[in-house]
Amino acid sequence: MSNSCPAFVDIHCHLLPGLDDGASDWDEALAMARLAQSEGTRTVIVTPHQLGNYGGNRGQTIRDQSAQLQELLDTHGVDLTILPGADVRIEPDLVAKIRSGDVLTLADQRRYVLLELPHEVYLPLERLLAELAAAGIVGILSHPERNQGLLGQPGIVDRLVDAGCLMQITAGSLVGTFGPQVQSFAERLVAQGLVHFVASDAHGVRARRPLMQRAFQRLVDLAGRQNACLWCATNPGCVAAGKSVARGRGRPIPGKSRGWFGWRKAG
């Protein structure tokens, strides 16, 4: 791969068919997997929605379908490792549901859980993060740059990172897929050292595809190749293996931390 770092590991991808608003069938899942491979991705943690509107998605169903998808890819010669996970809507008793095994952690390692807020509002996370920490689990907040509440009060992200939450931004956000305000917020998080992972959050082959290369190159421009590799390959690889990822803030990028339009400190 031309980016001179380990292969990409995608920790947020709606690749399993028929469970949510991701791949519609096995053919689309196969096509998405081929596209991911062509982008330089070699490991995907599949993350169908759990809880919220997808309360019927059971942990064992996700595990079984992950194994079925791996068999399909192996049969078709697609060089992609599939690991089970979930994109988990925040609900009461979440920690108990994780402990039971019915709500999945990333790569089913019981070490990291991908947390999804409602898109329209921010809900306080400090208590949940503390409960997760007491259970030995680290929360990863999915696409904070696309949450309307955080767009209105972006300083909350700083406080969450200081509280031990990890941040996963969407590859498409860095290249304008979700509009200029989301792109600017994503760039601000990069500049301030508030990013730990970049993932595709892919849902299909026509829109919101499992693309990583353009975002990777944008990260190289914004923060250098070492950071781009850290966020697209090294850190997500640690999640897949159940290894530690450094929490807290990274170093701000000199000359890149100002100028985010509309940025207001949280009050």
C-alpha cells in the first residue's frame, strides 16, 4: 500500500446485510468488502446498530452473521478480516447489557464500545463513561463532528476527551461529504489533537461507501503522515486486538488550530 503505514482497520462499518440501514443483502455486502479492500483496508469491525430503533439486533445474531460474511469473503478471495461489533445507541442499563454479552463491544473484546448519540442533540456522557470505566470498558464516541448538539457547543468534546472518552470521526467528514460545517469541525478536532480514530461509517456501495484513501491523504495534509497512520491504522488495530489506546489529547497541530467558523466555547 502506498501510504507507508500498516493496512487500514475500519472500526465502524455497516457491512452486515439486512440488520439495519447498511448493506441490503449479501451481494451488496460483498461489493462493499471488495471496495474496502481496494482502498487499502484489511480489517473491518462490522457495526450494525444496536438499541434505539434497532433493539431487536441480538449480539449472537451479529456474531453468527460476521462468521457467515467471513466465509463468503474467503470463498470469493476477498482479503478482508471481519470482526463483530456494534454501533450502540445510548440507553439506560447499557453496561449491564454489555456484561450480558447481548450488546457487543468492538471486535467482541469487551474493551471498547462504540457509542452513538442521537444526531439532533447531545446527551451528557460523563456518568456513562464512569460506569463503563468501572467495568473495564472504554467508550468511543462515533462521529462527534456530525452531532448537532456538539456542533453548537464544540468545547464539550474537549471535556469528554479529558474524561477519557475516545473520538472516532468519519472519513467522509474530512472530505466534505456532510457539508462544510461538519468538515470544518472535523478539521478543528484534528488540529486540537482530539481525534483517536478515523473510520468509514459506510452504509452501501452507492452512497456512504467504505472509502478511506481521500480522507487519509487529507489527514496527511492536515496533521502529517504519522498521525494519519495512527488514526487510520495503528489505533484501530489496537482496538481490533483488544490492546490499549492512549487516551486524552494528542499534541495540537501548529498553525492548524484556529479559524473554525462558528466555533463557540461551551458555556
